[in-house]
Amino acid sequence: MIMNRVELLEAIENTQKNINSVKEMLSTATDQNAASDLRAKLKSLLNTHIELMDQLG
């Protein structure tokens, strides 16, 4: 899916907000399984964020 510049910027901003939210949850996670799931989600979000920035150019 090709997005225009405004859509890419909005997607990048939303992804950054999600990254920050997951990082905050991870900092307070006490259960190892939950922390592992959050790290996997964070990795996925970071990959998405990088892909969006690459599309932006």
C-alpha cells in the first residue's frame, strides 16, 4: 500500500506513540511471560516504524 506523505507522517507518529506505550508497560511488567510478549510487540513496532520512515525517504 502506497501512502502519501501526510499519511506516512501520521502513521509514524501513531507508531511512535504505540512504541512509547509499550516501553512504559514493559518498564512495569513483573511477569516474565508478559515482558516477553511486550518485547516481541516492541520489536514488531520498531520494525514497522523503520519501514514507514524508509518509505518517507
